[in-house]
Amino acid sequence: MKLSDCTAIVSGGASGLGEATVRRVAAEGGKVAIFDVQTEKGETLAAELGGNVRFFKTDVTDEDSVRASAANAADAFGEIRVVVNCAGVAIAEKTFGKKGVHRLDSFQKVIQVNLVGSFNVLRLAAEQMVNNAPDEDGSRGVIINTASVAAYEGQVGQAAYSASKGGIVGMTLPIARDLAGYGIRVTAIAPGVFETPMFETLPDKAREVLGKMTPFPSRLGKPAEYAKFVQSIVENPMLNGEVIRLDGAIRLS
């Protein structure tokens, strides 16, 4: 499967890793449906990249919203071949600390967006994919979720975020097995520390320190490097059921 021949859904596609993925698919000649709640950013990006990129305002946690957007994307482009789930939120909140006990609603929100949202998008996209004609490898689609190194080495204050990403790691293999009979591959990328909106609010010194924690290259990852890896997964038919770290060998203490 070549990225140039694909129509991709990218959740969280209006910024960060998702935006880089949208740009990569479009640059390769593919078609992209941006699923995001950031209307202004999504519409601006779609207008910049042209007719093969469409924005669909989508709340990944809402079944009706995702079902409508998936159907509209399939109608607009004929089919859906690739899903890249990048929509996500992060908080810093200790289980118990100076501010008291961890709020339950904030924990639930992170799980709902990062984990439930990813599953919601992929299941409804898979419903569209099963109708695709198989390619020469028998493939009907590829699903790529975004985990994190925090799934394995969560930091102080990352209980909710780590739990959500750990869930993505845990569901990768069973979903790959569920969908194997339909020729749909499922993988996940676990990025290290990347230059995304989650890090934009940090001081330059803090960003520098985070970058130097990475053995090599000793810097923050670039969203374009994530997008390049998405292309590698799409185009390599033996990548399936695996969570792959993209982290410069970082292991967070």
C-alpha cells in the first residue's frame, strides 16, 4: 500500500503530530480527512493544502459525531484506507499532593479522549474499511494509534496520561487479531519527547533539558519524523500488531 494511493483519516489533524501527518499524506499525493474540534485551525490547514484535504469537525469521544464524519469522509473520497489517531490531551496532576486528591473528572477526561476516542474512531473507520477492495497484498486498511513512552515510564503527575496510553498499548494486538481476517493492520507508535503543542508552554531551558535526556539525537523529536514513520508503517505490509517506540533511545527515570 502506497501513501499516494490512500485516503487517510487523521484525528487531531489540525495541530502537532496530526498536522505533520496530514501534510505528509498530502505531499505524497494522498487524500486526507482531518477530524478535530479545532475548527479554525482545521479549516485553515485544509484550505492551505487544497482539494485533497477536507476538514470535518469531530468530537472523537462522541459516537454520532465520529460516525457522521467517517461516513462523510468516505462519501467525499470514495473510501478510507488509513486511520492515524493523534487526538489527545495531557494533564499534570498527582494522585495526592499539595493540591489534594486527583480529581476524578480530569482522570476520566484524559481516558475518554486519548483511549476511548482512539477506539471510537478506529472501530467506526474499520466499519468503512471492510468494504474496500483488497490490494495486491490483500490489505483493506491500516490503523495507527498514538501511544507514548509514558505508557511504560510515566512521570510524576502522569497517572491519567500514562493509563490512557497504556490502554492503547494493551489494545493494539487484540484489535490487530480482530481485524486480521478483513486484511486490516493495526499498530501503534510510542513517541518520546516531541515538539508538539503540549510542550510549547514550557520555557526554552526546560525544553532543552528534555531534549538532552534523549541519548541520540539529543533533542526533541520533530513532528515530521513521526509523520515519516507513519508512511513507513503504511507501506510495509509486515508491520502489524506491534507498538513501536520512536524515542531516540530515551528511557525516562
